[in-house]
Amino acid sequence: MAKTTRSSRRAALLASSAAVLGLLTACGSGGSSASPEHESGTAAPATENPSASGSPSGDASTAPDSAAPEDAGTSTVTASGKASSGSSTPKSDPGSGSGGRCHTSELSVSVGGNDPGAGQENFPVVLTNSSGATCTVRGFPGAAFVDGSGKQLGSDPERAAGSTAKTVTLKPGQSAWAGLTFSNPGISGAKTATPATLVVTPPDEEDPLKVPWKGGAVPVSGNSSSVRLTVFSAGSGA
């Protein structure tokens, strides 16, 4: 069963990677030219707040969602920690205890093991509901690799093309995961650095969580150095 799940996760991440590479080829560029933007169901990380970590447990349900797809192309997830282009982070959810959006204080973060394939490194970024109440996540996380001093390494991650956001309901102890993927630097020839920490911001939140990065060197510049994120799905991605 675990092997089947890992294969499904790998297939989903590879499909997103293929879509991104197709867009980059069409544009004739190795990077995204889109301006930083913030939408409902997305987040952008900051790097100043204290860390929080946890272990994924349980599975979550994905509620039917009639909203339009979150993202039809590739755009940049900024590292400012705030909504850009004059937009604002939605604050209309009813909050804790009522099934509203999961806030940073109600979540813990972890990173699952790498599931490499076809020259890609694929990691699940897992948010677990550590509160005593049901809440929901929807859309893309914010993320950034940082060194021991808190300085960001590499460019801001990109949202994977073709990812459609769905609302994931998390009961206490349940988890949702988003894929973090990049080309193997040993194959692509990209310049690398080894982060100390991965900073993760839950969708529509401004306060980030931090988790030690154990995945080794990551691409930070040069050929095929883009890091991509998918929307959250139910479970731990294992």
C-alpha cells in the first residue's frame, strides 16, 4: 500500500514538473517572468518567526469544492511574508473551533522522505492539525530555504502548473501535504547550497512555521534551478 501511495505521489509531482517544463520551453526561458502575486488559497513565507515542527498523523478528507481552479499556470510564491500587489490576506473565516481556516498556531510542519524519479527530487511538505478543533487548508503553501543565519537561499519557489486547489478538512491529528520538487542538481548542473531550514507558511496565513531541512543540497542558481510547489492534498504523502 505504501509503495502504491509513493508511486501515486511521484506521478502527481512528475506531472506538475512536466507541465512547468512545457511552459518554460514555450516561453524560451529557464525561469518565471510572472510578477509576484498573492491569491486566496496561497501563502508567502517570512523567515523571522520561531520554528514549529511535528509528525504527520492520520488522514484528512478533501471536501467537494466548486471554486475555480487556484492556478492555471506558473507564478511565483514570494518570500515577503505579506500579500503583494496591494492584495490582502482573507480574514473572513470564522476561525478556531468552527471548521474555519487552519491558522499557523493550530498547525505543525514536517517534511517526508524523498521519493526521487526521472531526475526529480520529490518531498512532501506536511501540515498536521495540532489543535483540538477541526479546521481546513486550501491551496498552495509558501516556502523558502534559508541558511543558519536566516538568509534565503535561491529564488522564490514557483506554483506548479495545473494544480487545482481543493479544501482539505483536518480533524485534530490529521494531515495535509503539498509536493515540493526540483531537478536533481547532479543531473541539471545547477549551483547548489545546503539549507539549514525550510520555512513554510500555511495558505492565507502570514506567520510561518520552520522545520530543519534534512534533504541535502538544493539548486539555487543556474540551469533548472526552479523549485516547485503543488497545492495541498489530504494525507501525509507517504
